[in-house]
Amino acid sequence: MLVKRKTTHAVCPTCGFRVETRHHSPVHCDKYRRVAEMRGSGMNDAQVGRELSLSRERVRQILLKAGPEKKIEILGKIVVAEARKLGSDIRLRQVMDILKKPVKSSK
């Protein structure tokens, strides 16, 4: 049986991604930030990878390193981009307010 452990990671104040052993260069922050921005603009992993000369799998791995606040921000941008494709005029602030609301338990 797997035990789910809560681990906390330090989050880089520059890019919002988890700080790991190799995350010490501004180049990493810039690359991670660009991946998040491109993914948030509505591009899929393959398109982002082609643009930045990365594989689709590497883009996915970079996005997994995002801190919780960064994940919410990326998700919000993706929702807004998809909604605009469908003709909606929803704003990012509205989506972020919905995503950041605490979830009430059903107990």
C-alpha cells in the first residue's frame, strides 16, 4: 500500500517552480517561465517543445515541477485561452478567484 506523504519544497521566487539541485541558474528560471507562459497561452506540450527545442515529455516534466501557486496560474490561463476560442469573454481574475476558493468537504 502506498502512503501519500506531504513534502514541502522550496519555491523559486523568480519563476515559481520548485527549487532542486540543478535549479541555480537564471537560464533555468527563464526556460521554466517561458514553458509556463506558452502552455498558459493555449499551446499544447508538443507545440511548446517545438518552439523551445524540447521534447513533449520534457515540457511535461518541467510543468510537473511547478509550485502550487504556479500550477493554479497556468491552469487559469489555459481555461481563459480555451474559453476565448469558444467566444467567451471570461477574465483571468474571475477564473483565478474560482480556482483559489477553498473546497468544502462533504462530511
